[in-house]
Amino acid sequence: MINSIKYLSVLALPVLLFGCSSGSHVVTGQQMPELEVEQVTIFEQAPAFDYKVIGTVSASSDNGFTEDSRKEKATQELKEQAAKIGANGVILDEVTQLSFRRLGTGVGVSAGSGGGIGTSIGSSFSFPTTEAKGTAIYYETELTK
């Protein structure tokens, strides 16, 4: 029974970790008050109107079975990071599809004082990952209408 629990926990950990999105931001300009994520627009290229650069944002996601779904999750994380620093736009600088992201492997052996020996084996799992980077900007919304 105990061995079954060990093996199940080794298999469950990657399942819990699968589907993660993470992101970060760096303020390089003047930070603005935090916004709602819905207020942030993604631009595939620099817009023609005036804007201020607030900072840079980056995100990664291994959540999804297709490149498009992972890109969508990473882009959503970019918007969340931009909203935190008051940017209402993100100019998409780079989107990279990474083939695999590895989670650990391992083998363990233990010996008890009563003469018992225990072993455990861990598995390695790999997931495709999408990384996205962008420039967080602020622009007057009245100018774009």
C-alpha cells in the first residue's frame, strides 16, 4: 500500500505542475496605477499613435496541447503583468515555441536499522513551452478612437 502511494505521488506531481503560466515585469519608465486586465490591448507591431514605454513584460506557458493555445495563455499572462504596472498596451516583441521543458528524474535507495531496504524511482516528463516578451506601454485611449 505504501509503495502504491509513493508511485502515485511521483506521477501526480507533474500533473499538478502541468499547465502552469508564469510571468514577470520590469519597470523602465514611469509606473502608472494598476489597471484591469481587460483594459490591456496586445499589438503585433508598434502602433502609429503616441505612447509612453512603461517597461518590459515576459511570460511563459506550458498550458495547452497546441502552439496556439500555449501562445494564448502566455499572451494572457503578458496582459496580466502589464496591468500590474499600469500599462494599457503590450507591443509583442517575441514569441518563442520551445520544444520541451523538463521536470526532474531521480532514483532513491534507503536502508533501515531493522535490515529493510527501500527503493524509489522517479520519472521525467517533458512539456512544450511558449515564451513571450513584450514592451508594456501606456497611451491615451481617446487618441485611438
